[in-house]
Amino acid sequence: MKIFLSFIIGLIVVLATQDGAMAHAFLDHAEPKVGAVVTQSPTQIKVWFTQELEPAFSAISVTDSNGNDVDKKDSHVDDKDKTELIVSLGALGPGTYKVSWHVVSVDTHKTQGDFKFIVKAGN
């Protein structure tokens, strides 16, 4: 009986830990893709997360290799897909760009991160 009770308690602890880890909004995928090399300047950056986002506390920004802002400061959660965060861009020249994000999921967990992509001159 003690072994069975220990097993049940252990299982509850494992399940509780997994639920806590899954409650955070982590980056799922992005356009352009993380680490992508593109030949045309994207007009937007779109980032999808594993949880729905709290719009008031979620944003993305894009900077060039010198740390200068290159986005249009219109970061927002998509009205139809609450897991998607979007920001518009002006025309980008060749170079490396950094996308930084910070989000709060609807259950109030905070996460942040960044990734880079490269714009190469077209052929």
C-alpha cells in the first residue's frame, strides 16, 4: 500500500510540474522563419506562440545590426488568432535583423526571447 501511495503522489507531482511548464507561451514558429535568409524585404514579422496572448502585455520589435529600430511600432496580437503577434516593417536593406519579443499568456505567465534573420540582396 505504501508503494502504491508513493506512486500516486509521485504521479501527481509530475503531472502538476508538466502543466506548469505548458502554461507558458513559447515561440512556435515565425515568418520569416527563425534564422532564415530571404532575398526580399518582408513587410511584416509574424510570430506564433503556443498559448493565447494578453495583448496589453505582448509586443515584438525589430532592430538592425546596429541596434536601430526598423519596425513601424504597430506591434499587435492578431484579432482572429490570439496566438499570433504581428509588427509591420519598412523596406529593409541587406543585413542581419533581430526580432525581440516579450509576451504574457492569458494565464499571466511571462516569456521573452529573440531570433535573427538575414535579408540578402536579390539576384
